[in-house]
Amino acid sequence: MNSKQFFNVRVYGLLINGKNEVLISDEQEYGMQFTKFPGGGLEYGEGLPDGLKREFMEECDLEVEVLSHFYTTDFFIKSAFNDSQIISVYYMVKALTEPKFAIKTKVFDFEGEGDLLQSFRWVKVTDLLPEHLTFPTDQHVGKLLNAQS
């Protein structure tokens, strides 16, 4: 094995509101714009549900309950940012507090300037298309989610 190769474990939440809309995150980072589900990298020593709860607090200032496993990557994905292999785990989540963040209607509708920007949108699950999401695993999960609704 090449010493530069490593696994990158990611955990994401599928938060669906009462209107059957899923929360989507638009982000700008590393000079790139992308759209994904809320979540991110697991930190050393964290379990998956704890990592997901931390990510929702960091990204959304939102306390969530992890309800059930939805999907784990079952095909090879190389990171868009480095030479790691991505393993992504998706969970259905429920908000335990009211969202405090602004909900946008336009893609990449960021407030302010800087290297790290983020905004959130609700998208009807039935309207969610693979091309609405940037990364292959999110696209696959979007298809699965849409097929279940």
C-alpha cells in the first residue's frame, strides 16, 4: 500500500421537514463550490452518531437526534480534495431544536466573503435530482431518497 493512501470516513444527515423537503448545504471551500448533505469528517475517537451530531452543531447550530442508518458507501470514491478513499455513512436525523440559520432559495447564496462559506436550502425530496448534488455518493443517496418517497 502506498503510504499516501488512507481512508477518510465521512458522516452525513438527511433531515426532512414536514413538507417532505430535505436540507441541502451549499458550500465554498478550497476554491471550489459544491452542494451536499450536511455533515463532514469523523474525528479520531468519535463514533458515527456523535460525529454527526457534532457536525450539525458546527455547521447548522442545530441539535439533532440520529434516527436510523440510511446508506454506507459500497463503491470506490476518491476524495475530490486529496488522495484518500472516501467512506460515507448517511443517517436519517430529526431536529431537536428549531433551525436558527437563514434558509436560502438560490444556489450558492452566501452572506459575506471569505474562504469558507455556507448556506442552506430545503429541496423537495421528489424534486431532488442527482445533478443538484456535487459528489457521486451524495448523488447516489439523492436517487435512493427520491425513490423511497
